[in-house]
Amino acid sequence: MFWPFKKKKEKKDIFEVKKGNENLETLKASRLADKAFELANNIFEQTGARRAGDESSKKCARILHEELKKYSDDSLITSFRSSESSYYGSLKLLALSAPVIILLSYFSLTIFALSLFCFISFIFLWEFIYCKGSDKTFFPKCDMTNVHATIEPSESYENTIIFTSHHDSAPLFNREKSLLVALYIPLIHWLFLGVICLVGFITDIFTLGLFKISLPPIFVLVLLSIMAITSFVYINLYKLVSKEYSPGVGDNLMSSCVLEELARYFHWKKERGEGLKNTKLIFASFDGEECGLKGSRWWFEHHKEQLIKPIVINLDCLYDSSELTILTKDNNGLVKLSSSLASDIAALCEKMGYKVKMGGMEMFCGSTDATSAARCGFDAISIVCTNMTPSDKSYYHTLEDTIDKIDKATIEEVISICIKIVENNSVSNTPKKEILALQDSDRKLAVMKR
């Protein structure tokens, strides 16, 4: 409300041009980074850790939606039903099944033991390794919430650039035991158990004892006894994931806030009559990434037919610019991302003066939402700024994943790179301007010189 005698304050433009430099725009990434930090801090204060499908995650999506509405032509929240517990639940299922398989094998019911082994192995691979969980599952379901915003081109729609992230938090691992003890050794034990089941099954076929309850051959009995004695290793696997959740600011709330700031920038450009002619920009933040890429898989499956020539830039774990990496392999190293897009962006980073690495996820190191885009046949990469091999120096998936662990210069750098990606892959309405990426003490995004 404004009183009649009170002068209305003009809205401050964070990109305002200094007097005397009307022909020179100094677009500072530090301003956008400050805003991203401010928004991330505000959201975390309201939501805390955000378990996928929980009210905290839904509230985060609503806040992002309200912010994105200000800087887009359209902002939309979508909900879908999926299971938050099926991803890590497959580990618990495997741990509980091992003793049952050993017991069935003791009575030479090898056809049932092997069938159970194959069934549980399929669930583990499908859910935990390949992240392809089905909607038809016996695990409990909940409503998860995605949010995306669109900035339309000023002329005909010919191509798409999609920036993605996720806003849910990861559950904490019980770190009393190392991953070797809690994960790798139980999985090796499980594989040996499968071999014993197969040997017993083949033996029963030749002895015509498939459905007869009896003791197995001595050598199988000895092996089963060893497996039974060492089956305590599954206790650590069952307890691997706790019920407590990480704050998840670096992984990956900050990235969602960066998307909002990118939308702010390109909306400002469009309002100035310098928007993109033929490129649609989409900024999407997903739920359920930490439990098997549930949100991104649903979103891309439901929108892939509407997208024209999309390229997808996923942002994840933006902690430290010295670890700036463009992923060319994802989903535990099983999904190839776009090597050509990665090479182009790496060359762009080098040209801007940023040191960048190209690499890929290794087995058991996890997945990013770029996997879902790549599986739809889209050119996709992930930009990460951390060592993706879990170590004592990693903040993601820990209680230490707070806003103070994120380097502001890293956020400035990522924002600069994302803006330059759009400029290099689009045609704008800016008349006859040469866009030069600069780096100086002020970390300018660009200087546009007539």
C-alpha cells in the first residue's frame, strides 16, 4: 500500500547499467549467486531436510513454483505416485532373503531357492543399479512433486534447452561400518550364494531330486554351512541406510535455486526485447532423485513428445569449482551421456578460463537426473562440482551438507557457464552484439559491446 504523499519506490533492477556506460552491460554472476544463496537459505529454514514425497519436499516445490512464476511465461507443479522406499528397500529385501535361500538349499529345494535368488536379484538390479523402478510395486507409494517453468521463444519454436536439478534430500548412511563391510562384502556373499544355488539346482536335475526334500551332497552342504555361518554380513547391509535425512543444501537444493536465478536472468533479457528467437528454455526441479530418479523419469516420459531438439543440462552437487566435472557416463557407469555436448561445454569452459574435467559415474557411485533424459534419446550431461567417489571429504549424503559448505565462487562460475551455454546454442533478438565472456575481479558474466 502506498500513501498519496509518499513517493513510490522503483523496483531495483539487479542488472542495472551504470551511468556513463549505457552501451555496456556488466552482468555480474555474483548478484545472481547472492540471490541463489538467499533463496536456498530461506527454503531450508522453512523445510529442513526434504524426504522425497514428504510434506517438506512438497513445500519446497511450492516455494520454487512461486519464485519461478515471477520469471517465466508458465510455471507448473505436477504430482505423481511412486515409491520412495523401493530404492533402498531393495537392499533390505536382499538382506532378508539370503537366510531364506540358505534354508531352502539345506533341504535341496534348489528350484525354489534359485527362483527366489533370481527374483530378488532382479529387483535389486532394476531398482538400485539401473534406477528403473516400476509403478507396479509392492513397496508403499506416496505423492511426489515436480516443478518446472518455461520461457517461450519470441518467434517460432525450433529447439529446447532444459536445465534440471532435484530438491529432495538423501537419507544418511550409517557410517559405523565402511562401504566395503556394509555393501560390497554382502553383495559378494550374495553372488557366491547364487552360484551355490545354481550348482545345487544342476545337481538335482541330474539326480532327479528337484522337488524332493533331502540333504544336499556333502560338498554343497559344507558350502551352505560356511554361507550360513557368515550370513551375519547382511546385518550391516540391512542397517546401511538410516531413517535420518541429510540437510541436502549442496545436494541439491542450491542447484534448484540456481535454476530460479537463471530463469530470472533470461526473463529479464526477454523483457528488454533481447529474448531468444527460436529456443524454449525449461527449468525443472524434480522430486525423488535420491530414491531412484523417480521424478525425472516421470517428467521426461510425460513430456518427451512435446520437446523439439532438446539438450539437457543437469546440475548436481555444486560445492567446489576445483572439482568442476562434466559427466559423460551416468547411472553407475551404465548410461552414456552426450560426449559431443560434453566436449562442447568443456571447450566453452576452457575458453572462459575455467578448469574442467570430464568423467563418469563408477559402479555404486550413484546416478543423476541426466540419466532419465539420456534414456529418452536426448543429448544430456551433468555438471557437478565435487568428487563423485564417496570419501571422508564428501559433504553430500551427510549431516554436514549445509549452506556454508558451498563456495560462492562455484555458484557464480556455474551460472556464468549456463548462460554462455544458452548464448552458444541459441539466437537472441539482441541486434548485432558481440558477446564476450570475461573474468575479472568482479566475475562479470559477459560484456556486450555494440
